[in-house]
Amino acid sequence: MKRIRESVVQALRRSADSAYEAERIDLRGPRRPDWLRVMPFGVMHLGCLGVIWVGWSPVALAVALGLYVARMFFVTAFYHRYFSHRAFKTTRLFQAVMALLGLTALQRGPLWWAAHHRHHHQHSDTEEDEHSPAHLGFWWSHMGWFTAERNFPTRYQRVRDFARYPELRFMDRFDTLFYLVFALGVFGLGVALARVVPSWQTNGAQLLVWGFFVSTVAVYHATYTINSLAHRFGKQRFDTGDHSRNNAWLSLLTLGEGWHNNHHHYPVSARQGFYWWEVDISYYGLLLLKRLGLIWALNPVPEKQLTRKRLAPVRTEAGVSPPPRPTELNP
């Protein structure tokens, strides 16, 4: 009993401070779940059952949907395209703001996220890839990999460019603190709406369930499909040496991340939909931020990248033609 209690206390300490005893973790350890660390992930899913008691309202659904879209953008545009691939430039202040907003998605800190993603690109669909469905199966690539102890620490050597900023290291280390603040903020919004606009028929508990638990779990699994489904279903335009695919449905679900074969072909681009018909909502959002002066120097898709390692030419009524030019949305 004492050993179990000590294990629980240790797990709680690591949840509160991701750097706690991180140096003792074997980064080459077994690929198996650490069940104590799975518990918070399970609690997030169990929290969705709260809809049985709190009911629903149009406001609660609107908040859940709005937070889904906003936080999906924070993950795809900020965590992925900026912190993982440096696809555009910004100020140090807005960089911190992007990290803070990304934390609301509850997918760990920006340095942890970027470090693992960079490793994925370096070893995509090989034995070293921590979430390759070809080698490790669907469920492990979808959501099992981050429950393993070996993948818990932030590998700062992979993100030296951002690890030099103390504010990012603080957010990365104490990410759980920001999750709690966000949850309290959503609950507080519900309490305020219940008092100010009672006709909207919502309250703190209802918004907490829909806006925090349901919306967050939806963001979780939509994001995870890029690791699991986008490496199995779709089409390959480029020979990337891995199983990455372009999938239009996943692109709609993830605001543009489903153009995954495009992305693996040229990862540093700010856009993943290379052509005008490839809807990339995150890129449109980045264009808006650029217009507002918050970011700049968005990396375009060089025209030569559209033909390099191309698997098949584009066919038209007139016959075979070269690949189309990138859309005029390139900055």
C-alpha cells in the first residue's frame, strides 16, 4: 500500500512539474503505457459524461465549437507551423502569446510538442518514429505513444532554438497550471453568463463540461488522426520516403493539417494546402495575422518543390500537363 501511495504522489508531482525527476527516465525504455499518467487523460474523457447531468444549450454548443476551432488553430498554426517548423517570424512577445494560447489545447507545452514532432519528421515511419501506424499499429500511433514514460520528458536538445527562452521553458514545465487556469476561466464564463444573461440558459457547470471537457477531447482526437489516419488513408503526391498521405476530409477536420504528404514533402512552408482547391484554414488565419502585423515572413512553397519527387503528372482534357502553379495566396 505504501508503494502504491508513493507512486501516486510521484505521478502527481510529475503532472504538476514535468521536469520533476525527468533525468531519471530511460528515453529508450519500453513502449508501454504508464497507467498512472494515463489517468488524467482518462479523466478528461470521463468528464464528457457530465453532459448527462448538465444538459445542453445553444450557448454551450456554440462555446464548445468555437473553442474547438480556436484551439485547433493554436495547435496547427502555432505549435506546429511555428514552434516545430519556424514557418514564419514574429516578436518575442507574440511568441509567448502563441505558446500560452497553444497550452489551452492541453497537449503539453510548446517545447515538448515541437521536440517530438521534429523527431517524427527525422524518423517518419521508421522504427525510431514514436507514432508510426505502420510499425506500431493504429491505437499506439493515435494516442498510446504519449502515455509511455519514455516520451514524457521534453527533449530540449531538439528545440535548442526555443529552449533558450525562459518564459517558454516555464510554460513547458508547469503546463498543468495553465490547464487549470483555462478550466476555471471557462467555468467562470458560464457563471457570468448565468447571472448577466439568464435567458441563455447556461451556467458554469454546463460550460465546463461542453467548453472544457467535450471540446478538448474533440481537439485531442482530431489532432491525433494526423498521426494515425493521415499515414494510412489518402493519396501521395510526392515521394517522401514514408507513408504520409493527403486527405481532404482530415484537412477540414484539422483546419489544413490533412495535406500531410504535402507537408512531409516541404515541412517549412507556412501553408500545407499547396493549391487553391486544397483548403487550409490555418494558413488563411496566418495571412490575417500577417495583415495585422503580428507575424511576417511566411515561408512560401517554392515552385520547384511542386515538381521535385512528384509521383505523377497532372492530367487534363488536353492530355498530360506539368503540375499547376501555387495559388496566388503565397506571400
